[in-house]
Amino acid sequence: MTIADLRSHIESYLELRQSLGFKTRFERDVLRAFADHLDAQDHRGPLRARTVVEWAVKGAPRNAGPPGQRIRLVSLRCFLRHLKAFFPDTEVPGPGLLARTPRPKPYIYSQDEIAKLLEATLLLWMPGSMRQHALYALIGLLASTGLRVSEALGLTTADLVLHLDPPRILVRNTKFYKSRLVPIHATTAEKLAAYLAERRRLWPNATAAAVFLDDRGQPLRYHHVQQSFLAITGLLGIKKDPHRRGTAWHALRHTFAVERLSSWHRAGQDTRTLLPYLSVYLGHLSPEETYWYLTATPELLSAASASFERHLFGGGAYE
């Protein structure tokens, strides 16, 4: 097999994946970079598993870490299974060669910290500016709904259905290629309506349909809001631990999920029955992903253990 053959099959594979509805941007970058590496090494002949694994580990960006190395290898394995149908000598690395990295303990914001995050937008950006309004509304939306930041940035004004009871948000084609309706609290809808009014006032002729705009009337981009959020948490001195960078936007999603589960426990509700609903609300692929919050949060794990003990020794319902 020549490098030209490899590149041709990479493009055919990506076209096939796209035709099936998969997003291929990451795979495209990985597979093309792998082909470039082999070309630079003047590789000839069939692909060997050792070559693939070594590149997935050593060729990964410095900041990718073990999780990034593993996902690169997963992408390569999927392609190599496809390639093996055309070149039987292709070796496909077995599963489990790179171990899964345990998810870190989630950072949970206190209500006081969330209030300070909102207040900080007034300190770092001119009050009343588009960016200040957008970041204030974005933080509030994520804290009250648990949306992923990419989902919030992908919203258009047509996706906000605030006049219905209950108000709701349509999240389109997000992670795992799913769309979902997200009901929101009336107070959240009021804040979003107020933000939209300011958006119309500041950019009455905005051509961008995105909900969240910057000071030029253009959609806010992830790398911009990430820098902004790091500036906010840096200003407030909020850190996951002394040895790591400031907490990420995703911690607002963790906080929402943990607070919802905690409130059910405090109210004595059947968490086991309600948890799948939270899983759907958050857009998780399966309830197992949501169960992680129970095991990763000491307070929730203690509450779940106490509930199980009551069920085991007291004969009551296991919540």
C-alpha cells in the first residue's frame, strides 16, 4: 500500500462517515496527520499495530495527555478496520491498549461563587456593553440549566421559545448528534428575554442569528468565552486546586447536576427513578453517565449510602 492509496481511502472513509450523519472534523485531522507522518517517514507496505500505537501516543499534542492519546487511537482503530477490508495485511491494534483515564472530581460552585461570577462581568467589561450582557446571560443560563457551553453558543434566537408554559430551549444537533427540548424556569426565561431586549437595542440590524454576540455583533466563539471565563475565575481567585488552572465552564454543568440530585435527596424523593429524567435533560447518552455524579461527589455518595442502609436494614424504599 502506498501513501497515495492511504490518503485516498482516508477521504473515502470520511465521506462515508459524513453520509451517515457523523461529524468528522476530529477524525479528519487525526487521519490526515497520521498520513503526513507516514509520508515523512517514507513508509511503505502494510500498516503495523506498533506504528499506529506509537504515533497515537508520541505524536499527540503536548496538552492532549492520556485522554487525548486514547481518543486518537480509537479514531485510528475505526479507520483501520475499514482499511483492512481493502488491505488484509493491515494490523488493527486491539482494544484496551491505552487505559481510560478516571474522570476528575467535579468542581462544584457555591451559590455565593455563582453570584460573584455574574458580578465579575461588570468589573471586567464595560457595564451595558454587548460582551458584558452576553457573558452575564451565558453564565446565568449555564448555571440554571446545565447546558454545555458549546450548546449555549450554538443557540439561535429561533431556538428560544420563551412564550410557552413552560418556557423551553431547543438544543440542536449537539454532542452524540442528538437534539432535545430543555424546559427552563420562568425566572430564567425572564432573564433571557431581558438579554434579548438588550441585544436588539445594541444590534437592531444584527445579521447573525446566534443568541450570544460580541461587541462587533458577531457570534461569541468558544475560545473567546474560555479566555473570558479564565479571566473571571482568576479575578475571583477560584481554583480547582492550587496546581491546576482556573475552573472551566463545564463546572457550571457539574454544579447544576449535583445540586439537582442533592435537592431530590433532601426532599426524600426517589432519586433512582428520577435520575433517568435528569440524564435526558442533560443530553447524556445513557443514565450511567449521570450516575458518575453520585460516585464522584462525596456528599451525594454519602446520601446514597445512607439511603441504601435504610433500605437494607429498615425495610424502606431505596431512593
